[in-house]
Amino acid sequence: MFIKQGVALQHLIDEFHHRLGQLVSWFTLIMVLVTLLIVVLRYGFNLGWVAMQESVMYLHVAVFLLGAAHTLNVNEHVRVDIFYRKMSKRKQAMVDIMGTLLLLMPVNFLIFFLSFDYVINAWALMESSPEAGGLPLVFILKSFILVFAITMNLQGLAELIRNVLLFKGTAASSIEVPA
């Protein structure tokens, strides 16, 4: 019963981050197109707007902070795997469990708690760009820090479930999950 609920939660988190990753991929395309437009307007027509330039920065932040959990989900984070790749799947699962419990989750809890007041103050001030003509949404930009920490810990939980099952020799794919 507990295992089925854990696997169901893992699948739910994985699916959420998969869909978030798809959304972020659209942000990447939009960011490239806006950057192209900025360059064409600046060098072709001698035109430019601070808000348009800042929108690229906002999209860049969204891509990295919202896409990080999806990257973890698909196992594409940077890893020094000199020893890891030679380990058995069971030993890899133990390394991943320890990494999740001792590094990933504590660091992201720390990021959340240390940045919470910073983000709340930005919301209280409805902080906007200090540049004339800039975007009035700095408070939203800063909120991505909290979203990053939450999504990374959620994906960390999914990874923990997956690796505990792998370590115990129970493949999550062999467990029937109620729809």
C-alpha cells in the first residue's frame, strides 16, 4: 500500500516536471526570438526598449530556475561520474539517496528559507525595475527563487522514492499504480 502511494506520488511529480519542462522549452524559443528582434531593431533601425531587453533576462531566469527540476528528472544534471558510472545500479541508487538527503534537499531548504524574506520584501514593495521604461515585475522575478527551491525538493522526493525502490530491488515500473 505504502509503496503504491509512493510510486503514485513519484509519477505525479515526474509528470508535473515533464509538463513544466515543456513550458520552459517554449520560453527558450520566445527568448531566442525576442533576442533576435532586439538585435534587428537595434542594428537595423537604431531602436531599442529597456523592457524588451529585460524580458530576455526574465525568460532566462525562468528557463534556468523552472527547468532545473525537469533536468534532474531526466538525469541530465552535471555529475562527476568517474566512479559512479562503474558502480552497480544498486550502489548508484545508494549514492543518489545520500546525495539527495545530504546535499540536494538541505541546500534547497536553505535556499528557500534564506530567500523567503527577500522575496516577501520584494512583494511588499511591488518591486519594479530601477531602469526607466523597465518591467515593473522584479517581485515576480525574485519569486522564481522560491519556486526553484520547491520544485527541486519535490523532484528530490521523487528521486528519493525511485532510488529507495531501486535499492530495495523493487522496480517502480513493476508496481501497478491506480490511475
